[in-house]
Amino acid sequence: MTTTSPAKPARRTPRARTGARASAESRIVRSIGEAIADRRLPPGTKLTEESLAEAFGVSRERVRKVLLLLAQRRVVTLIPNRGAFVAKPTPKEAREVFEARRVIERAIMERLERMPRPLPDDVLDKLRGHGALEDAAELAADRKAMIRLSGQFHLLLAEFAGNATLTGILADLIDRSSLAIAAFERRSSHTCSADDHRRLIAALIGNAPGEATALMIDHLDEVERQLDLEAKADTRIDLKAIFADEHEPA
């Protein structure tokens, strides 16, 4: 009687392994970016390779690649012989970031205002659905969700405007403005409110010439006005505690 040898497990091709590595790195980049955006990683926090590798269950080499990617986006600063740190903007840099956002988001809003009316149903449904999520987060006083959803709202508008280059630039600027807000936000302030976003949606639906663009500029001006550009940040952060649920499965 002949026996059949058990099938050998399929070996992943070099392309599959490369894709898996890239996917894991993208996930870590996204997780660190979100932690910076929602203020769990304040400006100036040291990002040690060993702690991050342990937190995510990956090699230090992979963490090093992730930190290089984040440095290219200017949300991490690499200092020779000292390591990687969450970027800590100066007051001048914070003002420049908001100036850049006004330029980019003015262009985005002007593109949206030129879209045929009425706006497509899928666009309106997504805007209203996102507005409902922001309302729920505000009602629950879920600050982490409010911060995340606020950035997503601005990116949603950019995506609807249909210019991928503007959307990519804005994504980086939102990360950097999150750093500025984390570093300089007054404790009593409430930046980027859902109320402002509701007014922007209403203006886009109504399509009064220039109204939505003007509201966006006023909105960004108000966010910047709420910054205390002399504030200091505490940088003693436990990286393993922040990323406790992000460990790469074995």
C-alpha cells in the first residue's frame, strides 16, 4: 500500500513576505500616528526602539524603518546619538503649519464649492454620518474619539474634493497641527468643535458663494487662537502601556 506524504505548508513568496512586512510597518505607523494625534504621545516623548519593538511584537529593525518613515513626515525627530522623539514644534513652526493648512484647505473648499449641485447623495450621507459620530463622541465626552474624528472630517472633505495631492499634503499637516495643539493647547479650550463642522456641512449644502470657504478659514483661525504658544509638555511616557493592545501576533 502506498502512503501519501502530508502536504507541505505553502511557502510564502518573497513578494508575499515583502507585502506582509509593509503591511505591519503601515499598521505601526498608523498606530503611532494616532497616538500622537490623540495626545497619548505628547511632543518631546522619546520613542525607544526596544520599548516599541516589545510593544508591537516586532524586531527593532522594523521599528527603525517605521521611525524613519515618521521622520520623513516630520512628526518624529531623529537626533544622532540620542534617538527618536515625537517632534516638538516651536511657536513659529505651529503658526507656519496653520498658515499652510489655511492655504491647502481654502483650495479644497473652493473645489467643493465648484462641484455641481445638489451634492451627490453618497457625499451627503457620509458627511452626515460622520457628523453623527462627532456628536456622539462629544455627548460621551470621549476626547480621544473627538480628536480622531475631527481630523478625519477634514480629510473627508479633501477626498470629496478629488485632488489626491492636496489630500496627501493635508494628512501630513493634520498630523503636525495635532502636535502643535498637543504642545500648546490651553486646558480650557475646545479646539475643532463638531458645531463648526455642522456649519460647514450646512454651508456646502446651501452653496452660498464663498460661504463654506470663509467658514473653514474662520474655523482654522479659531483653532490657532486657542493655542498658548508658551505651554510646556510633560514627556515621561510609558510606551509599552500606550501600545498594550498592539502586540504583533506570533
